[in-house]
Amino acid sequence: MDIRTMRYFLAIIREGTISAAAESLHVAQPSLSRQMRDMEEELGVTLFERGNRRITLTEEGKVLRRRAEELVRLMQLTQEEIAQVKHRLTGSIRIGAGESQAFRYLAEAAAALLKAHPDVQLHITSGDTQDLMDELDNGLIDFALIFTEFDHDRFRSIRLPAADRFGVLMRSDNPLAARDEIRLADLSEVPLMISRASQSYWESVAETKRLNIVGTYNLIFNASLLVESGACCALGFEKLINTTGDSPLCFRPLTGQNKTAGALIWKKYQTFSPAVQLFIDLIRDPDIRPGIQ
């Protein structure tokens, strides 16, 4: 066994199937399958339960997974230490995020990292939860900032302290703008745009609350232009669209809606570069930002 085989083993667990792992690793599936069989023969055990659609580990496979994580992490730490000796941290951090004030928390961590390590590059992809989960599954981004439930067996997460308030974006001359909060009952005759990520939820609510949902949006800016035209109102998070000064728009929170906290998620058993791992550390522990190394 070598460290590359350990990485391949963890990739299979992470992706769920050998074919998906082979694609993400850019290796031939037969070659990857053969390496796993060779490793089983070398250890004298069976690591995977065959016949399942997704990979299921035997007890021996679970033991190896723990040790493989330790070995890969040890190699990663070694690479980090070498990079620190050279005083030059490089690499890319790829974040996918929906529109949210919670992204400010990520931005603060990224700013601290980029200031200390200017050779690191940051790539941001905007999209709704459906888009981001697809990109995360396909390995196009390292993290996704989402506001819906996710599979805790497949993903690790950090719940962010920042929280967003949900409500209605409307024209300032809308009669409902005179209220401090909006009840769902007040919206029964109002044409509404909703986010695609929350479509199934609001469509189920619409059946009981008689909401008039006229369409969905991916990112709220274009939806805000429809709102400004007077065509509809939009349900979404606060402070994503300017409603101050001379803006013709305003935001009113929905009655009884708690603030929604986002979660930064990434695939389990993922092997990250030193730059990406440092970013995770900065998110977990903001106190290390002033003295970042």
C-alpha cells in the first residue's frame, strides 16, 4: 500500500461508487478496481460489500478508512510544513455560495488568508442549492454555502454564526409596505416569485395558504427587476438588494419566520490542499486570524 492507494480508497468512499471515483480521479475504472482488489489481497480481507448500488464498507474497511484518513492527513501536514518552511503557500480555494449575508463571514476569513498568503487564489461560484450541490458532487468546487438540509453521512459541515432574515421584497409604494411585518395570509392575492431552491417548500405552503406563485428565480437580482417593474413581489433573504436611499424597493420580514443560519459543507474523506485546509481552520476558529501563519 502507498499514499496514492489510500487517496484512491478514500475517493471511492467519498464518491459512493468506483465509477464515480474513477471519473473524479481521472483514472480508468478497471485500473481502480484492480488496485482495490490488490489491496484486499495484500491485507487478506474484504473491504467492500459487493452488490450494493453505493459503496458499503465491511468492518475491516471501516478500520482502514480511519487509518487512511490519518495517513493522508499526516502527508498533508507534512506538505504544509514544507510549504511553511518555503514561506509560500499557494493553491486555489473554490467556494460555491447562494446569495446571503452569511457570505460575509466567509469573506472575512478569506481576506485574512489572502492578506497573509497573496499567492493563494480564491474562486467564487454563485448559484442556488441545486446548482451548488451538483458542482460539489462533480468536484468543481471545494465548499458550498447552503441553507437547506443535506446528507450528513456524505458531507462535513460548519454551521456559520451569521443568520439571514427571510421576507418579502416589494415596491415601496405597495400597500403592504406600510406594515412592519407581513403575514402569509396577506399575500394570498399577490403574485410571488420564489427561489428555485425553496420551490418544493413554498409550493406545498401555497396549497394551504393560497399563495399565488408565478415563477422562480435562481439569483435574486433579476427577480428584483421584475419586482421593480410592478409585476410581482419576491420571497427571499434581507439585504441582498439595496432598499435604502432612493431605491424604489423595500423589504418586509415574514411574521413568525426565524433567522436562517447557513452551513458550509464539503465532502467527507476529501483530501484538501494546505490552502483549503487553512481556510477551514480560519472558519472554525476566527481567533487565529490576526496571527495567521
